[in-house]
Amino acid sequence: MLKINNLHKEYSGGDLALQGINLELKKGEIAAVIGPSGAGKSTLIRCINRLVESTAGEIILQNQDINHLNKKELKNARRKMGMIFQEYALVERLTVMENVLSGRLGYLSFWRAWLRKFPQKDINQAYQILDRLGLKDHIYKRSDHLSGGQRQRVGIARALMQNPDLLLVDEPTASLDPKTARQIMRLITEMARERELAALINIHDVLLAREYVSRIIGMKKGKIVFDGSPADLNKDTLTTIYGEEDWNNFKDKDQENLASEGGNDLADREQRKLQLAASTSN
């Protein structure tokens, strides 16, 4: 599906953003990329669809090396890469529907795209996706009249309108409150699973990453220093990724599950006590 071989990115001034990245993502696999600021997470995401040009290495998507495509070939390849941005990247003056339909522009001829003449099947698909994302009551609102969470849902819908094979997600929850962040992360992973899409999600929230994905990739100084399951993420690995911090409040997956089970047992016992008291008083 996606295979990255020895990927490097050096910015002007000699800043090494990526240093020998090797990564493979299978169809339907959802992975989160975590790490401190400046680790190269966003650069990695943006190199894959060539919003940022890499310095060396291969990015193989569906048997094509993205780095060697010409302009027309890259346009066609990008159809299959849905991008979800931190700052939404919506056209504020356009309606929700107009922004979502923009996901189909890469499939239209020049004149149809310029006139924004979309086939009815595209419009019908947009309605279905917006309904699934809870935006059916906002379809004709301008995008600048929406909340942050609603705007991010529009961004998700636009990416899905491309009918992609791969979702590239760059800090989707960074500007959102905790409740909305969970909703957005849940929607992204649910939609990816429903459509069997591969997804690579750059996210700063370790707990959200651990809760919603099956694979976590930790980056530090442009290198992958951890690649494993959420169950393998512990205080030691977090120290490797982020450096020396106070991780005493971070519970391993097994510890968290035991605490949860214990809490449920306690609640059950308290419930039984209340039921017994009620029965003896009658």
C-alpha cells in the first residue's frame, strides 16, 4: 500500500527534518505518529503527498514512486491521498457543501472544475458523507460560521470525497477542546475502518493515539525511535521519544485495564449492596 524507504528531508540552512525514515503501511492499517515538536511528524506527512519535497529516498504508493511523478501524474496520485489539516484549510466564504465538493475537483475537466459543475452522483455522495458526519443541518452555511469541531468535520468530509486509499492527517485535534478532540479522532478512525482505508495520523495527544489506533510510531529528531502497538507504549518508550519527563501518571495499557476492571467490580459490589438493602427494607 504505502512503503517509504530511506526518506530524508533537509531544509535550507542544513536543518535535517527527516533522517532515513523506513515505514510500511498496509491497506486498512491506522497508525498514529507521535513525538515532540520538531520531530519531523508534519514533514513526514507532507512529504508523502509532496506538499513538501523530500531530499532523498522513495515513497511508494500503489507501486508508484511519488517522488518521480511529473505534474500530471502527481495530480492523479493525489486523488487517492485524502489530506486532513490542522487548520482545516477551508475556503471560508464557501458553504459546507461547496468545500466538501472541492474534494472532487481533481476528477473534473478544467472547465467543469473552473465552473464547479459537479455530477449529481458527486452531490449525492456529499450529502451522504455530511449526514454520516452529523453536518446535514449545516450544509448551506458558510464555513466561517462553523465551530472548530464542525470545520474539522468538513475537512474530513472533503478528504473522503476523493474516495482515497490513504488518509494523511496532520494534527487534527490540536486546535480543539478535549471533548471535541475525542469526537474528531473517533470519526476519523471510524470512517477509515468503514472504508478500509490506510491512515497515517500525526497527533500530539499520546492518550488519544493509544485509544484509537492499532499502531503507534514515535519520532524524535527526524528518526523513528519506536514502532509498535499501543500495549507496548510505556514510561520507558515515552522517555525515549520525548526525553526525561515525569511519566509517573502514565499507566501501561495492562495497568489501565486492571484499574478499569477493578472499578467496575467495585461499582457492581456497591450496586448489589443497594439492592440488598432495598429488598430487606420491604
